Amino acid sequence: MHQDLDELTQRVIDRLKQLDVKTLEGFHVVLLPDFFLDHIVSLKGFDEVLIRMRRVYNRGGGNIPVDNQFLTGGGNAANTAKNLAKLGVSTHFIGKTDGLGGELINFFLEKEGVDVTGVKTDGKLAKTAAVEFDGHNIMFSDPGSVADFGFDAFDDKDLEVIGSADMVCVTNWILNKKGTELAKEVFSFAKKRGVKTFFDSGDPSSRRDEVDVLFKEVISRSDLDVFSLNENELRYFAEVANVCEKNVLSLVEGLQGKIKARVDFHTSEFSYSDGVTVDSFKLEKSFVSTGAGDAWNAGNIFGELLGFRDDERLLFANAVAACYIYSKPPTPPGLKDIIMFLSKH
């Protein structure tokens, strides 16, 4: 059901104003395993850019000046961790990279309040070049050590942190060859210790032949509590060629009927969870789309930890994502930023 946004917005603002910082710090969330160095280039006019690129290619190479580009720390787990930490939650990132990656993680994550003591620096740095055209992004990724991050990468301290957390989140299955085994083993380990579990696969298009195994071994198992996905990912798990406005809700509800985990679904138009639908915020402009889903996940996890009602949780997640993509460069919002944003929208 759709909500009265004015009443819902005021309800969320009131809840946020009453939150105690110490209460937030008492929640611990573990995210793994991906950190990427992201180079994001934002362009306008896909067809025009292709024509310009073809001209440069045909003359043997050259340069196309582009002002709107930046470097940032990325990766689903790392970006979600950064957003959660900015909201005041005690956040722990576990992953593997190289020496440079370790320094970058310190710069992009640790200084933002994320615990990165679980990062190993004897691997390879993961890198992504993301080209954005009017809200649509195309990413070229070198997964580095994300490609083979398995349960055996954890040491005793990592397992202690996971086992004592309120929630553990596994992301970016798509670029991790050991992703199915990692998620299965982490969630089994966590549930035996009363830890909530959260999974976001990422775009499964390049591994569509493995989706059935992932569904059987991870998504449909009782060890998973929350399964987060967007409309592009839904088509692979719902086994349909296209997802459109007419069939999207029935597809999400059909997926929910097949699994025990709660399906939390987000798009640029609305978000959905447990029968509740909340419209997304309509922004005059956004500067990027890369990372919006991670910001949404952070807001969704925040609401879950605080025991928000479904509609409150979805509205808050929508607001976190909107604030993130509206800032230039994209910056995780704090609670004061969210309250100010909601007050204006």
C-alpha cells in the first residue's frame, strides 16, 4: 500500500530527533568483502559521446576533456559501511586488498569512523571505472582480491567481530567467484550466534548460469534474514525477460512467496518491503547514480536496527539515497542532513 508521505515524513523526523547517539553506537554491523577505488566520469548525451569517441578512435587516439569526474572509495560493502558510520552506527569492514588499497581504505573509511582492523593488505587492489550517462552507469571493474574472497580469509578476530555483531552483510556476489560459499558459510556461522544476516548480490547478469545455485544455497535458506535488490537484479531471480511498472510488484511478491528472508526492493521510483510501498523522492537533479543502492541499503539497515516500522524504514532509506546522489561529490549524509532534507521535501 502507498503511504501518506506528509504524515509519514513527520513521523520519521520525530523519531530521528529522539535518537540517542550512545544507542546508535551500541549497534554493530559487519560488512564484507569489497572495497574498490572508483573513478567516476559523468557525461551527457550517450549517442553524442559515442560519436566523439569514434572520431578519436578513428584518428588513432587522443583526449576528450571531461570536467565532471572524480576518484572515490567504492565497493558495495565499503560504501554501505561508510554511509552507516556517518549515521552513527558502529561499523566494521572486513576485506582484502594491497598496500595502496590499505592506505585508501584508511583515507576513505577509517577517517569516517569505520573500523578497518579486519582489512588484509597482502592481496590486490580492486578498481572500477564508472561512466555515467544521465543516471545510467556502465562500470568496468577489476575485482582484485574481491574475486576470490572466501570464508578462509577470516582470522579469529574477524570471526569474533562477526559473531558478536547485530548484523552481518555480504555484498557483491557478482565479482566474487567464492561468493556463494562465502555467503552460505558466513550466514550459517552468524545465525548460530543470533546475528541478523543481509545479502545484496549485485547485478547477476554476467553469472546468470549460477543464479539457480545461489538461490538454492543462499537466498532460499533460513539463514538469510534480508535480501536486498533492485529492478535490474529482480529479473534474474524472478526469471523474467523484463521488469516493468505493470508487473514489478507482482514479481517482488512472487519472489517473497518463495523464500523466508524478507525481500527489500528499491528502485528510483519507489521502495517495497513486506507489502508496504513508499515512493522515492523526486529530485530536480542528481549528480551520480553509482553508489545510490549502497546508500539505500545503509538507510534500510539503520531502520532495521532501530526497529522502525516498514514504512518508516523505507522512507528513511529513500532519503539517505536521495541525499547521497544529490551531493557533489557524492557524500554520505548524517542524521542532521537527513532531518533537514525531509523537512524540505
